[in-house]
Amino acid sequence: MGVALLVWAIVTVTRSAPTLKHVRAALNAPSFTVIAVALAAGLASFPCSAGVFHALLRRHGSLRYAQMVKAITASGLLNYAPLRPGLFGRIAYQHVVGGVSMRRGLWSTVEVGVIAMLATLWLALAVLVVSRCDARALGAIMTGAPLLAGLALLSDRERWWKPYAEALVWRWLDSLSWTARYWAVFALVGVELSWESAAAAACVGLSASLIPIVGGGLGIREWAVALAGPLLGAWPEDLGLAADLLNRAIDLALIVPLGLAATISAAREMKGATAVRRVARE
């Protein structure tokens, strides 16, 4: 279904002569600064997503942060395949390499989903405050508030909620990177978004990506962002579709080479860990 929706989105944009003309004119003289922001924000999602899982799992095994980045990158690519094999591959990697129980690995996925929804709702609330109440100062305070959860990590005291506070900080940083990414991809197709509009697009994109039917919200995310534009009065539907198709292209340009490298490395690491355990049992 995701592929069908993606193809439909591509056909819709290519059949709209005004949209194509507008996008081509914008891409003829791209800002390299904006391109750099789009790529940097796309790359930031890997360490941020890994940080969320690492915060929740490191007390339940021996996974290092770099290993979690590898697992997240590999699973991101594999999840584009039907039935989301990346999810099960990541849980298996965490168990074999890091000693995290399969049950804990599966439960962490649920926890991350809840944390992601809370972060997205808070970002949406900040957007609502700015757009409806014109309270930009309050919106800025709300944007920075989740980062204050990181102050709790400075304490040496062990608290049950500290891993969740750290996970929230990582997820919030990811949400902000998505906001920067949408600002950049819309700018590349010739649409200048305000901060609140870029954050609104991020809320829609993040929400669509949480839908477990297809990996990364393939097809669903593009149409969700496109249809949200007219409802929010922030961007035209066709240009919203073009912007998120460009966003998807950046996703694939990053995840394919990095994901392949991470998958090969993770598979070798799992094979080595399995061999070590076999020798230890003998």
C-alpha cells in the first residue's frame, strides 16, 4: 500500500504543470546552506533515535551507544520491506549482541512509541499556542522546556524515571531536527515556512511515521503532509506533496548506503557473538 501511495504522489506532482514549473524554478538555484540543513537534519535522526532506545535499554544489557546507532540505522532500511523485518532484526541484535531480553526489547518499542506521541503532542501544543494566541515567547519556552528534563540526568541519584527523562530529551531533539528538515525541504521547492508552520509539518510527518502499517510512513506521510497544508493554511497541497517527496528522496539517499553498511556490520557482529557463546558452552 505504501508503494502505491508513493507512486500516486509522484504521478500527481508530475502531472501538475504549474507545480513542476514552480519546483524546477526553485531547484535551478538551490541554496547550499538549505541543502546542508536538510542533510544534517536527516542524519541527526539516526543518533537521536538511537539515543532514545539506548537510554531505555542500557541498564538491561551491555549495548553501547554506537551499537544502538548501528541497529537503528540497519532497522530503518529493513523496515521498508513488508512486515517490518527491521523491528525484529533490531530486537534480535539487542538480544544476541547486548544481552537484552527479547521481552524487554519488544516492550521498549512500545515505550518509545508512547514517548514519541507525547513529544509530538507537546510540539503540536506549542504550535497551537503560537498560531492561535500569537504568544511566541511562550511558544519558545514550551519548545525549550523538554530539554530541561536533561538537567535531571546531572544527579547521581538513581531514579526509575531517569531513563525516560533521557529518552524524552533525545526524542525532543529528533522532533526539532524534523522541524528543521521540513523548513529546508519546503524552502528547496520554493515555499518559505515560518517556524510554527515547519513545526506543524513535523508534527504531521512524525505522526504518519508512527503508523505501523508501513516502514517510515511510506506514502502515508507524503499524503498526510500534503493534505494538512490547506487545512492549516500554511502551504498548497501540490507543493506539500512535492516537498515531502523531496524529503523522502533525502531519506532514501541517506538510509540506503548507511543502512546497507550497518546491516552488514550488525550481521557480522551477531555471527561473532553467536560463535563466542557456542564456544563458551562447549
